Amino acid sequence: MIAHSLAIPILALVLGVNSLAQRPASPQGPEAHLDLARRFLSARDLEKASQQAAIALQLSPGMVEAEDLLGVVEALSGRLENAERHFTRALEIRPDFVPAHFNLARVYLNRGKSQMAARELQTVTHLDPWNAGAHYYLGILLQKSNRNQEALSHFEKARMVEPKDVDLLIRLLESQLDLKRPDAEKTLQAIEGLLGDRDPRFLQLGGLLASRGAYALAIATFQKLLSVDPDSYDASYNLALAYFLSKDNNKAETVLNRLLRQHNVAEAHNLLARVHEDSGEYLKALGQYEQAAVMEPTNEDYRFDFCFLLVKHRALKFALSQLTRATEDFPKSARLRIILGAAQFLKPNFDLALQELLQAIEADPSISQSYYYLGKIYEKVGQESQKKIMQKLRDYLALNPKDPWANYSYGVGLFQEQQRLGDAPDFSEAQTYLLKAIALKSDLAPAYFSLGLLYYAQSRTAESIEQFQQASKASPQMHEAHYRLAIAYSKLGMKQESERELHLHQKLRSESADDLDKRRKEFFDIIPTMKSLSSQRH
């Protein structure tokens, strides 16, 4: 059986020395001590196993099996560097000794040296093409690198040797699901045939299926568990989650209501709130979010979800009071600081919003939403605050150069700084950041618009028209782009085009949302990605 411990390396060691049983051995010979070492190792008496292997190695310094066994003992004792030295010495004695290559690979895996582990495992498959363990671990490494087709090939080879190993079959199923292979269902059936009715791996299996979007299969798996154990909280919760993810909210709600009668826990209330929210039943959702937050006041996720819905549905005064309390209860939570800053942005209290966002960055400088809102606030605050914003954006971009919104915001800031200088402004750096933002996000209408303003300021009117056109194409409701097109066309003497764009500007402006609604849209576009994923167990 392929396991996730050193059980396989020990098995490989035993299989690698079977020929010793055919040798005549005196009671004092190295083979006798090695045999004793193996027996102690099987009994998990590591100290005596090590003593006997060391004696064998003293009697026969070139005994590769004893060197390898000492490495296994060291690995099982958690002394991985010592284990690595023993396996390396074993391979110096006999470079084609398969167990030592395999054991060394396992040590490299445990030490996070993936490339070195892969090299050793490939050597094993070269020396022993049907080594199931080597194919299994190579498959795992390839899965982690998203090389699923290659991983699948190794799992299939391992399966030919170990057709009833459940852990292997689950890995095989994972690759098949990722590749959308039609034979995934047959593999699932094979796994289910090997599992006992109450095997906890059924939950793992259902979670895997749900995480890959195979909701119907996941639902069937959880239903099988419930047919055996109707009171299982985990099976019921995950069944409800699978229904929710498959957009069957009615069944999700039914399962959760039944579950809550048996197990009144915050996690289930939080998931029921999501179901209600997704169904447009916001008052019900708010009640369930609040219930989860009250039942587990130390859970940041539940508090965040509750406060988010308050802000989303315009209960700003109450939301601000709840968020203020939440940040006091969770002073190191960057997420709560960001949503409080966003709520102040909606109010609008721009200076207070800036304070919260700066504290959020201090708590966790890696969260992109902080910098998104810094960019939105830039034009709303004084020059001293603008300098702080530019410094934060500069620091963030040094580590996250591929964030399109941060590149855009920083480019706009540079552009406006140069405009304030008056004589002979240098817009080259601002242009670089705006072009990079567009390269990273081709539909970023504000970046096209700002680049158009930059070109217009340089009297590059024809080029500015191209950018304003791109902005209106990326965001058809962006009336400002049509207004700027009207001005640019007028400057070029294109009266008919200018009048057309001015008419479009006036029409779109009369139809556009007010400033508060625009800020709300920005909030909905950015903040939901920060909602808790804690309820999604798979």
C-alpha cells in the first residue's frame, strides 16, 4: 500500500535485501546483525535497530543495506540531515541501489527539496520501471506544478502495480478531474468499492469532487455517507455546501435547516446566510450572519461577512459602528480595516478612510484591495496625504509589479505631480506605468482615459483620441471619455465628430449613476473577493 510516511522506504529496504536470506550467516556475522536490526526496526525499537545496523557496518564497512537502514532509522527519528548522509554514503557504495535512491527522495521531499527529490525518483524509475512508490511521488510533484497530464501518466503506471491502493486512486482521480477525463467516474467507482461504509476518506473524496466542480458526484458521495450515518454533521454540512455551489439553493437550505435542528453551530448558520444572500433574501441572510458572529465572537470570518452585508445594503451608520467594534476586537485584522476604510470611502469620509487603509497596510502590506482604495482616494485628499499614498503604492509595486490597478494609480499620481510642476513637466514615467497597467489588464478603461489626458497635455491630440476611444470601448457608460473626445476633435477642427461625442456625453451623463452609486459599485467589484472561504471545506 502506498502511504504518506516512511512505511514505503522501509518496505523498499526489506525488498532490496531479500537476497541476504540465501547467504550462509554465522551468528557473529554482519548479516545476522543486519537481520536483528530489521526485526527491531519492524518493532519500532529504533535505538536497538541503529545499534545492530552499526555493528553490521563495522563488521562489513561496504554493506550498503546497513548504511541504508541507518538512514531509515535517522529519518524515522526526525534527524533528516543525518538520514541524508547515510543514504548518500549508501549510493557511493552502490550507485544503482534502488532503496537508497527512493529513501533519499523521501528525505528531500520532507525537507522541501522538490527538484532533488524528483531527480532521485526519476533514477528509481529508470532502475526499476515498475516501482509504484516512485511513480506515485513523481505524480504528486507534477500535480503541484500543474503538470497534470504527466502526473496522470505516473499515477496510471503506479496503479498497474498497486490497483487497490486507495490513496493512489484518489490522486489518480484528482488528475483525471483536472483534465476532465471521462474515465474519472470509473476511478471513483473503484475507490468506493474499496472503502468501507464508514471510511472517513469518503469525506475527502466528496470534497475533492466538489472542489473540481463535479457537484453531482460529490452530492451522491455525501448522500451515501448519510445513508449509513444520518446524524453525521460533516456529511450534512458538505452536502449542503455542494448543493450551494451547484446553485441548488432550495436543497441547500433544506439540508441546513435539518442540520441546525441537530447541530446548532455557527458554521452552519454562516453557510445558510450565504444561501439566503445568493437567493436575494438579504434580511434572512443578515440574521444568519449575525447569529454566526454572536455564537462565535472570536471568529473573524463571521464578523467580516456580517459587516460586509451591512455595508453592501447601505446600512452605513450601523455598519461603521459594527466595523469599529470589530477592529477593536481584531486589531491585527487587515481585512476588517480595509472594509472599514471602504465604508468610510462610501460615506464619504476620505481622510478617515485613508487612516484605516494605512493601518490595514501596516497589518498586512500584501493585500491588493488596500492599494486599490488608496488610488481611489488620491484625488480626494490633500497633498501631504497624497505623498503618503504614493509612497505606499511605490513600496507595494516593488514587490507586486503585476498589479494593474496599482500601476494605474501610481501612474495617475505621477502624472498629476508633474502637472503641478508647471513648466516643462516630464510625463515619461507616468506614461510607463499607465502603459504597463493596460498591458496587464486590457479592459482597464480608467488607464486608457488617463493616458489620453497625458497625451493631450503633450499636444499629442490624435494619440489622445485613440486612448479616449479605447476607454469608451472598454467602458461604454464612461461619459467622461466622450466629453474628452469632443474637446480633442474640436481642437483638430473636426466639428461634426465633436458635436456627436458631446451629445453622447450629455446623454450618458443624464443616465449615469450618482457619485455614491459609483463608489458602491467599486466596493462591490473589489471587496467580495475578500469574503471568508472558511466555510468551503473542500
